[in-house]
Amino acid sequence: MTARGYEGVAAAVPVTVPYARRTEHNVHWWFGRALSELVRQSGIGKDEIDGLITASYTLRPDTAVSLTEYFGLTVRWLEDLPMGGASGPIALRHAARAVEAGDAEVVACLPADVLGGDAFGSLMENYSSFSRDGAMPYGEAGPNLPFALITQNYMERTGATREEFGRICIAERHNGAAFPHALLKKPLTMEEYLAARPIAEPLHLYDCVMPCSGAEAFLVMREDRAKSRKLPYARILAGIERHNAFPEDGVQISGGWPVERDALYQAAGLGPGDMAFLQAYDDYPVIVMFQLEGLGFCPAGEAPAFVRETDFTADGGGLPLNTGGGQLSLGQAGAVGGFVGLTEGLRQVTGQALGIQVANADVGLVSGYGTVNFDRGLCSSAVILTRGEGA
Amino acid sequence: MTADTLRLPHCQACQRSHWPPREICPHCLGETVTWQPADGGGQVMATATLHHSLSPDFAPHMPLHVATVALDCGVRAIVFVAGGALKNGTRVIVTPGRGPSGQEALVATPGAAR
């Protein structure tokens, strides 16, 4: 299979609404803050937005449809993504195709979730029927158990050590210390990482993201509109998604990226060595290793060695990884976590970093992963972004 | 057959089992799925030890030993491990049992090779 690029399409106006561990607001407020920031920062009126794509676990019983009425939006293209951590790159590729085809002129991509306090537990208890029947009866309503099993199997197969996972977490915290919206800004040392209390062995405290509330947003439109509004924008060179890849694997050892990787790089005319940064989904560090392997930065099973040899800090001259600190620094606001890498990637290629700006960030890769329906994340996605004119 | 016998959803069209339970067979999309006795023999693929749980049912019972088991009948399941942690590759017998707070659950016990 080959992938096709997105002609004449711009992604612009990356917004991160500052996250909170506790919020008195409902999720609609978080959506509204993201939407009003899009309008304020772009100068594009609410009445010009004719497409909307949302992602949220806590919007129920409401949906994307409800939000059109809530915010007084009249749209002709509307989508609601249930792909969790994979939803950011998927939102971009769906919206970009709609704009390229002329089905919409300006699409607002909006995720928001409210997950402080008890909300996280109740979400997890109602996450999926397979999780309810096949995973929750075994001690934990939530992702720690499946990811402990995935991590333990990966460590056995590859010889990966806790120190190698720690290197990822520590580099992300370094990047997050400079990012104004990160909830966890304190630098992390290897001693602290290794001494953390066990949560679901082999996972310990700093391997796990912190549930919180938040929202992200960006706009997709034609390049000529972005230029006429003088908006710095990114072009999308390629995008892929793949769901329920390798169902025969007894324990997950890869996402869906290996199936789509050649199509992704072929469409972009580039390879992994051309990427100025990688924004990888980081709910747990083992999943970052899956992406390093699956997206071709190193061979399958060799991420531990690659991690030992690579500087992942945004200003270290190696492979800048999760340059805004990732979810391990920001916290995880449900499905919003699937957009953290995308808004950060858009800021990097347009030279608008809020924290550390990667040098020569002309092209970069953003990857997503998510939705643990039973014992593994089923959804994988990735997009390659490049600097547009005027950025 | 005794109460200890593992029972799994089994497709009458393609004669394959699956897990977690479905009304439609994921292999052939057959509609006649019945619960029937299955071979509980299998092998540990991965293990975890829980020290923390969001669930008040489980929180008083930490730590809990859990494993992914590949059953010889071709399905994989998350199970409790009886009697402490096991190594990957250990042969086990999976039977219906009870979790620490009394709820129904699959439990793996170390067992002889098939």
C-alpha cells in the first residue's frame, strides 16, 4: 500500500489549555477554552469554522453533535474519534483529507477531558466490554495491569532494564521543565526513578502518567487561507493509521507502525534519519520503545541499546523526543494525551515552541497509540509534518 | 466434568475457542458460539505484581500476582496466579476459581507438562 500526501493543506494555531490536577469545571468548559483560544489566536471567526473533530472520554452522554449546539457552531463536516492516544494524528489526517477534498474549509480539531479525582476510576470501570470481562476482574480497573504485562514480556525478550526506561522519563522531564504548562516540572534523577514505589511491577511510580484535566486544539485549512491570515503553519507530508495489528501476538510487542511504515516514509520521500524530532506517545516508556522500533529508528527488539546511546533531550543534539515534556511531565488528560505530541510538533516546525525550540526543526514525526480494549493498545497512528511557507 | 473444568466460548462452525467472550466468532464470524469444556493447560507469557489498585474490592489484597497465559487451545487470558509469582514459560493449568475478594476469576496453578 502507498499513502498519498495532502496537497495544499495547512495545520496551524496549536493551542494547549493549561492542565489542572483538579477542576471545578465540566468538560464543556475545557472544550470552550480551547475553541476560544483557536478563534483568538487565529483571527478566524467562529462562523468560518465549518468542520469539527473531537476526542473525549468524559463528554458522554454528550457527543461532538452536542458541542455544535453548545458553542453555536454550524458545521458541514463532523467527526468524533474514540481512538484515545492515537487520536491526534488521526484527527489531522482525516481533517486534512476533508479540506483537500473540499468537504470543509476550516476544521477545528478539539480534544478535552476532565479526569481528576474519582473520574479516572469510573471511566476505567466503563472503558470497554472486554476490559470489564477479561482484565478488570484481575485486580485493576485501568491500564497499569496490561502495560505491566507488556513491559515484563518486553524486558524478558529484549533484556531491557529499568535504567533504560528511566533514561526516557528523565529526558522528558528535562524537556518538560522548560514547558510552561507541565504539571510535573521538577527534574528527575536516576536514583529517584529507580527508588520509586512499585505500582504494578515491573512498573513503578515514574513509569505511569498522572491523570488530570486539560484540552488541546489546532486548525486545519487550505494553505492559501493560512497565508492570507499570516498564520505560521505546517504542511502534512504523510499520515497513517492501523488498528488491531498483529492480533496473533500472545503479548503485544509492537503497535501497528511496522505495517504502515514504508507507506508513510515513501509518501513523504524521507526516512527516520531526516526527522528533527519525534513526538511519541508516552503513556508508559515501553510504548516509546515500540515507536522507536516500529517507526524505524532502530531494528525491532533493539530499542534498549538505542536508548542507551541516544540523547533524547530537546537541546542535546541527539533525537529530540517529546520536546514539551510529553505526558510524563504534563499529565494525561484522557484522550487529550493523543494530541500532546501533535500540538507540540506543530509548534516546533513553525518555530513557536513554548519551551525548548529544537534547532532546524524543519521536519518531524508525531506518533500516536492507544485504546486498551483488553490487553493491548489497538490503535496506532503517525504523521510527518514540515514547515510551511511563512512559518 | 467437574466444577474445576475450564469452560470457554467455542464456535460450532469452525470449532475454535476465543476469549474474552463474544456472541460472534472472531475467526469465522459464525453465530453459534457455546460455552464448552476446554483444555486448561497453557504457558505463562508475561507476569505482573500489582501493588496498587483503583478498585476498593482489590486494594486491601495487595500484592496480587497476575499473568497472561497462552492456553494450548489457542486463546490467551489474563489470570490470577495461585501461590506467588511464576516465571515466563512456566507450564500451568487454568481453572475457574475465585479472586481475593471472592469474585469469579480464572486462576493458574503450576502444572506438569502436557
